[in-house]
Amino acid sequence: MQENHFNSILVVGHNPQVKDFAKMMSGGSVSMIPSLGVVAINFDIEDWNEIEDAQGEIEFFIYPKQFKYYMPQQIRTALKLG
């Protein structure tokens, strides 16, 4: 798995595998992930070997169409929009 001195990993891929993986690791709370969607899942573990299916909790789920209606201030600042 992962070395314990790292506290996060990034998994990149295509659907339906990414959606299925996120759904499995979060206990089924992800029904779809659109293109360029990002899901962050937290695990309350001390060692990477402790990860088990459905143990994670979704920290956030964002996708591009959300920014049509709302754009976080950090992104607005980075894009110099205000």
C-alpha cells in the first residue's frame, strides 16, 4: 500500500472505475462523478494498512458545473476575478 510517512494519496482515473472506487471507500455516498470531478475522502487511521471498504468519510465533492453558480474565494483570487 502506501508508506506511513505520507498522509494523503491522489487517485486519478476514468469512470466508472473512479466512481465505483469512491462509492466503495465512502460507504456508497457517491452516485456519480462527472468529468473533472474531485472527491476527497478522509480515513480515521494511523496506518495505511487499516483502510477498509466503506470506512471513509467524504470531506468534499466538487465538479466544474458548480462554478457556474458559485466560485470559492481562493479560486476567484487566483483567477483575479475579485
